[in-house]
Amino acid sequence: MTTFKVKGGIKLKGDLHPQGAKNEALQVLCAVLLTPEEIVMENIPNISDVNILIDLLRDLNVDVKKINETTYKFRANKINLDYLSSKAYKAKSSQIRGSIMIVGPLLARYGKGYIPRPGGDKIGRRRLDTHFIGFENLGAKFIYDDKEEFYRVTAKELKGSYMLLDEASVTGTANIIMTAVMAKGKTTIYNAACEPYLQQLCNMLNSMGAEITGVGSNLITIEGVKYLGGCKHKILPDMIEIGSFIGLAAITKSEINIKNVAYDELGVIPSVFAKLGIKMERRGDDIFIPSQDSYEIQSFIDGSILTISDAPWPGLTPDLLSVILVVASQAKGSVLIHQKMFESRLFFVDKLIDMGAQIILCDPHRATVIGLNHQFKFKPTKMTSPDIRAGVSLLLAALAADGESTIENVEQIDRGYQNIDARLNAIGAQITRIN
């Protein structure tokens, strides 16, 4: 187990460069299975979830060549389908939730795709019905072996169809799109997710020869094609990391400049942090956050307490609510955090309460935060990272604490944040990694 020793109470100053987006990388990497031609991928983040998926592609006999630290070449011209039935595949692919998106491309190109029950964050139920109902709508046969916890989908021929998704699942939409691009005829997907990373996937597929329209909306239309070719694709910067850095600047009273953020793709993220009273300035494609001794939470127009909740895009991504909760705990004022999508994501607040935060956990989905306005610093403590986003939120709390804190199970943070300790130490933090 890896541990961070974190000395808090230090102001940071300098430039931070966001990594490539984890959630986009997991989608577009699976799309390389759709073509035997070469795909060049830029801005791939060096994080454990992505590296596991790249290893999976290698094990499937995809030719993987690393050009530099963030750029790879992929060529899936000799896929080993027998590997899908191996114990090694079951063990490795169950480690990350993103592995579920291997199924769609394999089904589209080879008529079959297998996957064990995928892993990922333990943040409550994360059902897969949307994926497999979509496959069935396209003509696939679905079998689930509950003894082995193994999913199998097969199809002699995929045919386009109309479907109304039961939820705007991002990975579900991505998986169905990657299946439908080579199905016979027209597919219409209503209530589709439309996050920027999903738009990036659609744009990449179109550059490969797919015919996808409605990109950026919740109504996607796909005309199936027989063949997809190679392409070059660049992954967007990670909006979750950008939001984490905005929160870091505020809670540590630091002056931070976040470089090359693809600002126009951030949606409501800057405005939500602005509602917490955090000042920021757009400078071209950078975000500059000045040092602030205090930031005050806004109220609604009628004077009622501010509520911040997650929602499908263009609403606020649920991945940032943990960070927003921590940042609000040192603001002036109160806010209700409503995590609608996952019932276990707020359970890490007990660790913040131990540090002195004033938080009332109303139920598994809602927490009321009474800000300390930096008048009472967090007490240092020993804690364990339960998932990626809670882990980095605890890191922010530790950096704001009065003394040295210990964070265990840092592997969870490493799943989503690339060399976070070294990057923050470069602008003044004091984080020691102990393996």
C-alpha cells in the first residue's frame, strides 16, 4: 500500500498543466479495436486505469508502440479473440470499469464480445443494463453467467434500430455508438449522453469513416458503414483535474495558473466554483486563480441556501462534487451538496468531520456544509482514500490542514491523477510518497 505524508498550511504558487482526460481516454482507446489500420493517440494520461486498459489491448494482440510520454500508436490488425476466454483476461479486465467498452467494438467487428463484471470505484450501484439492452436492440444475443459473473454478447448480423435509453449513461452511450457504427442501416439513439468526451469519441469515429450526426446533442443518428480506417486523435485536458486545481487554489489560499484547459469544453464548472465565491480569470485558454483569504458562498435570489447537485451534461459532472464539498467546508456560508447519481460517494465526509469540518450527512445523497471561513483550520489526521475523487478531495483537505496528515491507499488517487504529488510539490507543496 502506498501512503502520502502531507504537510498542510502551505501556500502554493505556479503553473499547473492538466493531464489528458481519463474518461475520454478509456473510450477512445477501446475504439482502436474497430479498425485494422493504425491509430495515433496524443495526450494519453499516465494513470493506472488507462495503463491497465493499454495492457489489455496488448494482451488482445494489438500492436502498441509508445512514441513519447503521452503519444502512442495502435494497430489492431491481428486480434486474438481466444484471449477473451482466458483466466488472465477475466482477472485483468475486472480491475477497471472502463473495460466494459471493449465489448461494443469487438461485437461490431467480430460479432462477439465478452467481459467479466467490471471493477472501478466502490461508490454504489453502477448498473450495466443500458449497455446490454442497446446491444440487444442492435440484434445481439446477451447471456450473463451469474456463477462466473461473466457477460457474453454475440451477433451474426447487427442491424440499426431506434432506441430510447433508460438513462443517459456516458459509457453506455459510447459502447452503443461503437457497436452501431458498423451495423447495417440506421441507428437512432435518444436520451444519449452528450459530454465533451463523448463528442470527442464521435468526432474520432467520423474521422475514421463513420457517419454520425447529432454530435453534442442527446439525439444521435448513425448510418452504419462496412469499414473504418485509421486516424490521429488528441485527447482533451481532464476537466475533473482542472476543477480539482481550482478547488486546491481556493482552499490553500494559493495563486495558481492552470494552463491550456480547453475552456470552452468546461461547461458549468467555472460558474459553479464561482458560486462558492472563488475568483478566477480566463486568460486565453488558461484559468488564473488569485490568492484569496476568504471566499463566500452565494445564496439563491430569494435568499435560500445554495444547492449544488450533479446532472447529465450540460449539468455538473458528479466526479467534482467531492472536491466541491471539501472546498465549501472552508468557505464563508452554507451549501447543500446533492449527489444524485451514486449513493455511496458522500460517505468519506466522516474523515472531514474528524478534521473539524462542519458537515451534516442528511442521507446517502445529501450533505449540508457549514463553511468555517478559514477561521478554524482542519486538524491533521490519518485517513484512507476510498475512491479516486474522494481521495484527491482528502488530499486537498490535508494540504489545507494545520500540520502533517497521512493518506493511505494512494493507489486509488493514482488511478485518476498522474504523478499528483510531484506536480504539486513543484509549486510548493510538501507531499512525501511512501511505498
